[in-house]
Amino acid sequence: PRDATSTKHLLLLVRFGKPPMAADEHLNASRGWFSGEVASDDIKEGTYYITVIKRHGLVPIPFVVSVTLPHSIQWLKLGRPTFGVVKKNSASFYKFYVDSADTDIEVYLTKLDGDPDCAMSHEEVNQRPAHLTSQWRSATQGDDEIIVASDDPKGRLHPTGW
């Protein structure tokens, strides 16, 4: 619920197996980034249902629903910002495709809170790069950026693209 100022405006319900119909049939939601978040460490394979209920008022409230599974790798759309959340001492993984080795790559990480760091590797080297195992990294205070020029020797090792 991105534009809601608190969980008083919108109610987020998530339930495994079938849609939540009553107040006690859903995973507990807590106030989190952009007003509501459901986190569970009891993950089961199957279908999860999400219900967003507007609590009061006549004016529509826009919202964004985002689902992320731990350690999943999410596709980035080039040129489009992607919002994400990562817990302290955890990692979020993203990937993108570049079809030519003669391309400069620029990755910008803009913090909304805290001090996240950014690490990047070609998927043939490491699909889940960490700060110490990545080909390129940025760990400055605040916003981070990684720029890989088309003539970078580590990038030239992968002439078929990214």
C-alpha cells in the first residue's frame, strides 16, 4: 500500500490455499515499508492469495503489491527503476541481459534507508555475488554505483553478452 500513510487506510491479507474470508484466516501483517508487509518463514509450496481492502473514505488509494521469495533472482527491466527491500545482513538478487559485450553498463543503487551495498558478476562467474565474491562492487556510504566500461577486461571475458 504505497500511498497509504498507515495500516488504518488499507488492510493487507495473505493466506495460503484459498482467499482469506475472515479476520483470523490470514498471515499476520505488520507495518513495514510503504505501510504493510507480511513475512513468513513457514513457506509451503502452493498458491497464496492476496487481498487488499480499503478501510474508509471515498477517494481511491493507489497501491503497489510486490512479492519476493527469499534468494530468488528477479529480472530488471533496463532503464526502469526497481524498488526493493532487503533485511539487515541479507541479500536481494537481480539480473539483466545485455546482448553485446561492446556496451557500457551502469548500475545505480539509491538508498531509501540504511546503507545497502552493491555487488555484480557475470552469471557464468557467480549468479549470487556477495561483496567478497563479486567481479565488481561498490560499498560507499550512501548511494552506490557500479560502472563497467565496454573495454573492461573482466567484462570482455564474456563476448556473447550478459
